Amino acid sequence: MEKSLRKWQIAFFGDKSIVDSEKAVTIFDTTLRDGEQTPGVSFTLEQKIKIAHQLSDIGVDVIEAGFPASSDVEFETVKKICEEGIRPKICGLARSVKSDVDRCIEAGVDMVHVFIPTSEIQRTHTIKKSHAEVLEITREIISYTRSKCSLVMFSPMDATRTDPKELIEVCRVADEAGATIINLPDTVGICTPSMMKPLVEMVRKNVKCRIDVHCHNDFGLAVANTIAAVEGGADQVQVTINGIGERAGNADIAQTVMIMESIYKIKTNIITERLVETSRLVSRFAQIPVLPIQPVVGENAFSHESGIHSHGVMANPGTFEPGIMTPEMVGHRRRLKLGKHVGKHAVKQMLMDANINPKDSELDIIVAKVKEVSGRGKKVTESDLYEIADSITGTGSQEKAVVLDDISIFTGNHAIPTASVRAIVNGRNLICSKTGDGPVDAAMKALLGIAPGNVLLKSYQVEAISGGSDALGCVTIEVEDDRGRIFDASASNSDIVIASAEAMVNALNVVYRTGSL
Ligand SMILES: [Zn+2]
């Protein structure tokens, strides 16, 4: 797969690389600053510290922790993050005024990020300054900041709408005054990749310091523009987790990093295997769900439903996936629909993921059974597959991690629905009681209460298998583990609450079997 991609690149660009593949690009994450400016998002101090540690753990080079001069709370937050003593450089944002820079220094940051509006529209309508005045302010504030801090980033705000001649002048002034890196922000997201590349090349020719880029996603081009900036010679890129940020957000870290690592072979320090987990953490804290079709980290990024695609992927995953980016590389898992077209290869792979290694003859029977069940129109979940495999190989059933001992539900039109469960979890007797919005909700919460880790109920579906009030209810659920991976399970019972509880127990056992808990 990699070879064919390379062939294609050579056909288009000749034998020289699009970018120097020896090049390393550093990652500047602004989830805690621009990301927190997402409408409706407000992280608690504890969440911010957790995110900072996560960013550090996955290899981010610089963390923009906040804007210390904006409020006392923000100042304290940035200070606390600095005191954590984590590996990445901590950056604070400052307007081009000394008191803002001083607040950053007092908070203890490693890098100060100074910005000033430079486009005519922003200059005249926000700070009411001429270009000449902006040059003077820049010279003064950058040399002041540099005298206080060894790392100084300068941003000509709205760079992509700034007169190119004026942009070069202000960048030169900042460079000469001691800026260690110049950031080119596409503040309102109006640039295109074919404009971004020459823009970076032009600034690069005129300054000695490193170049960084900050792209907004108003037209959905944030990642494309960021990559174009790297093609133009940018040394650092600004990203956020899940692309959160002002308005339509910023460039997404997972997409930006995977394009660089997989397509361009540009090294970053990111531990890509933790991208999905990081995406889920920030999604939970920001309360912004990740779309199933979100590239790289979305639930469907490596799911195959159609027969032709599933077939191809079973023969060779590279047929209908990029190949140069695998689910393992980003901490995801491939999900295949277990339908009547399922192949031996796919079933074997799914069983191996759960440490089930059937003999070849057993595998044939398992595959036949899956086809037979799905041929009857029934969805075969992962837990159903493991059940089938266990019954044929004679393993696993006696070693279930979670065994439901007892469940009792209390409900009524004037009562708060309450569920109490007693279960054996890895040999330990555990009990849990929870209230909920109805008996099913209470039962689910009580069962999740006995599961270690942070498992969430992702989806819940119920259907009646036959008619009448004694109909058999079939419940299919999906749960998400704390690494963001999805598992499904189902159960049937004439009592819908019991069916739901059994489906949850089955789901928890699937999570245990694949080594997630
Ligand atoms: Zn921004």
C-alpha cells in the first residue's frame, strides 16, 4: 500500500518528496486556550490539569494553557498548570501590552505568545491603530517580552487578510526584536491551501526565526491549510483535540498528525496510538460528541458495513482503508459487520482479539453458525460471536469475568425507579444500587457501577421479536471503554429490564475479554 502511494506521488510530483521527509514538525496544542473559547465549553480546573497531563503524555511539544491577563481564575489556572512540572513547554497568551506579558511571566510560563491585529479591518475596528503604529508597538513589546522570557511567539492576528507587504514588515520587526517563532494565524479561516503555501514561503524568506501556523475551520479547510503551511516550510503547527475552538474550531490534532506521519512521513513526537483515547477524554469534558464520521477518531473511521467493503477488508485491510493508517496506529479498533457475507479471515481476527483461538475445523463451524443466525435476519453482535465460539470450542463460558447473581428492580408511577444488583466480578462479590429515569436506566447504571474503569452506555435499542404483551424483547447495546473503543452485545428475555441487564453483562464481558478492563 505504501509503495503504491509512493508511485502515485512520483507520477504527480516527480521523484522528489513533497516535503523534506527528514523534517520534524513540533505540535503546539491550544485546546486549553482557543479550544476553551468554543461556545458553550468551560473546563473545570481539574479537567484542565487532566487535559494538560494527557497532552504531555501523548507527546505534545507546547501547551497553550490560557490567557492569564483575562481573569484571576484564568491566571490561577495557568499558574497551576505550570506548577505541575510536566514535560511540554507551557505557553501563555498576551495582548501587546506589558501588563499582559507580566501576568504570563508571573504565572510561570515557559513561552509568551504575543499577538496584535495586523489586517486593515482588524486594525481600524479593534485597536484603531495605523500600520506604522502597529510596527512600533510590535518592536517594543517583543523586545520587552524577550527581556523577560527566552521563548517568545509573535502572532500578526488575521495574517491571511493582512496586506502582504505590511505582513512582511511586521514579521521582520518581530524577528529583529527577538521573537523566537512567528505564528501566522488564519484567524477567520478564509485561506485556501494554494494560498497558504506561498504565504508561508514568503514569510520564511524574510525572517530568521521558526514559523508556526494557526488555522481556523470556517470553510472546513483548517487541516488542509495547516498541511499546506507545512509544505511551505512551517516548523510548528497549532492544533486542538477534536478541532474544538472559536466558531467552527481549529485544525484537529489527530487528522493533522496522521496526515504528516502517514502520508508525508514527517516525524512528530506524538504517540499516535493514544489519539482516540485523547479525543474521547476531551469530548467528555467539553460535552461535544465526536461525530461517527469524524476522520481518524470517529466511531466509523475503521468500520465496514457494506458487503463489498467488508469482503475486501477481510482479504486485505488495505483494500478499503488507507492502509498507511491502521486502527492500531491511532488506538482504534476495526469493526466488521457480522452478516451473512462474513468471511473466515474476519471472524478469526475478531476471535483472536478476544483471545479465542479456534482450530480450523472449529472456525468453519463458527462461521457457518454466524451466517445461519444472520441469515435469519438477526444482528450478530460481538458478544453473540463469542457465545457461539465458546459453545463450539468449549472454552470461555466458565470463566466469565462478570456473572450476574441477582437483580431487583423497584418501580411504580409514584416511586423513583431503583435497581440493585449483586454480581461476581473477577471472583469478587460486588453490589450496587442506583436510581434512574425508569427501571432500564436504573439497571444499566447499577451494572455500570460494578464495572471498574469508565465504561459508558453508547446506544440502546430494543425490539419485540414476537407480538403480544408476552413478546420476547431483544435488546442490543453498545458500550464505550475509557480508550474510546466501542463494543456491542445483545440479550433477549420476555422481561425487557432483564433483557437489558443481561445485554449489559454481556457487553461488560466483551470489554473484559478484549483486555480493556
Ligand atoms: Zn484561534
